Amino acid sequence: MHRGKGMKFVGDSRVPAIKKMKNIPKDYSEYPGKTEAFWPNFLLKEWMVGAVFLIGYLILTIAHESPLEKKADPTDSGYIPLPDWYFLFLYQLLKYKYASGDYALIGTIVIPALAFGALLLAPWLDRGPERRPSRRPIATGLMLLALASITYLTWESVVTHDWNKAKEQGKIVKEVKFDKNDPGYQVYTKQTCVQCHGKDLTGGAGPSLIGTGLKPEEIAKIAKHGKPPKMPPNQYKGSDADLKKMAEFISKLK
């Protein structure tokens, strides 16, 4: 410094202008009400909200137990499965001819892949800076189409499902112990009866055969001539002697 010549400052880039202190949150006083420190202010609020939802969910699980059905029976070909509500739109899609049977690959892989792939690619298909939905037609259109499709398919799945039949087929019944070496049971398992009434005779697509209160003659008559409208005739394929054994076995089940 020279007298009358003013002062000269020499800066060194290696010396920070503001010394950073560890474990001291940044001063946000310049932005009142617009921002806050992540720790502990923001994170604590997030934890509190998460705890409220977690406690509410636990209370809900205690107050309303999960609906259970009877034990799965692989021999019950008449069982109608139903997925959880968030998969009902895919379940309904498989009911249409163009997405089931020989075209099951289209309904299970092709259509879902195209739909979800379009949603994933939406940010790259429409890269405009606008945030208003009206000025982002591609992204908005894809989202509205997806919401409309999912809503329609979910609704159709609910209104077309046979809820009464599903309730009956999933009803939990007490297991009945019987001798599986009984000649009547051996005849039963060789007939088509097992497909509708289940391996344990507790019912499925057809009613339970436990405790019917019918006499052997009545059971044999139904096996031969059916019971309209649910059971068609000529379901039993076998000799009269075997039919008698099966009818006597079923009549004794309590």
C-alpha cells in the first residue's frame, strides 16, 4: 500500500470466501417460508406422516381380517379364480377372443407391453418445457387413454363376475374324515364327479356331497339322470354295481 494510491487486494482461489462448518445447517433466513433444512426438519415431518399411515394400516388389518377361502384343490377344474382388484383390468382383457385362447400371448404380453411401454416413453416423446396438460397433448393423451382403459376393464370385470358362485366355491367347510380306501370312494375318483364336487367331496363348481341327507337310491338316480339345471344327465360312466357302492359311500358321509 502506498500513500495516496489507494489499497490493492490480492485474492487466492485456494482460500474459500465462507468457511464451511460441519454439522451446521445452511442459513435459509433469506427465503422465509419457501424452504427448510432436510435434516431434521423435512425428514422428521416425512417420518411423522409415514407413521400415521402405518398405524392406520395396522389398525385396518386388525379390524378387517383378510378374506380366506378353502384349501386349494388341483382336481377342481370348475374353480373360477379372481385376482386382486388392481389386476382386474388384465383379468378382463383375457376374456376377449383376441386376447385369449390361441391369442393368449397378445393379451398377456403384447398389449400390456405396448401400454406400459408408451407410458414409460411419454417423457421422451413429448419433451416440451410446458407444464400445462393442454399444451402437452401426447403425454396427456396417453395418460387419459390408459386411465380410461383401466377404469373400463376393471368395471366390466366386476359387473360380469359371478360373485354368488365365487362365494360358494370359496366357502371354508369343515374337513370330513373318511376312508379313502373305501370301494365307493375309489369309484368316485374315477368318475367326472370329482371335477365338480372336489377330491374331498366338499364342493367346487358343484355343491358339497357331505351330509346331503339323501338315500343311496336317490344319489344313484341323480348320478344317472342329473339334477337340472346345474347338473346334466349321463355324468356317471360305469356299472350299476359300482354306482351302488359310490351311492352308499356318499350317503354315509356326515
